[in-house]
Amino acid sequence: MSKLVFIGLLMFGAWLLLRRNPPALTIDEKEARAILGVDTAADAEAIRAAHRRLVSAVHPDRGGSAELARRINAARDVLLKRRN
């Protein structure tokens, strides 16, 4: 196997791993609230409702962006963890 093919296969494998397991997002509570458009008094149900509304609009299956959906999911997770 030539070196070029070997390097290409290694790069493809690395791309597949990163695609499946992207680096974790680190966002703070203030940014999470801004992303979801909720205030500090929002309860868990309001957070989930905002998440559903936003993620349905930007989901990759509906022609949206995977990165936006990922950020919205991370915002939901940050705010729900703070509530517990």
C-alpha cells in the first residue's frame, strides 16, 4: 500500500471519529439562555418548549444546520442541569 493511500485512510478514519463524537460544547448559563430565548425564571417545561420550537426549525433532517441543532441541544442540557 502506498504511503499516500495509507495517509488518506488514516485521515478518513479520523474524520469519521470526529464526525461521530464531536468535541463537547462549553457554553455558560447566560449564553444558553440567550440561545433558547428564556429568562432566569424559566422552569424546566419552558426550557423544553423553547428547545423543541427551535430545534424543529433548524434540525438537519429539515434542511437545517447540524451545528445549530448541536448548540441548541447543549443550551438545553446546561439549563436543565442547573435546575436539578
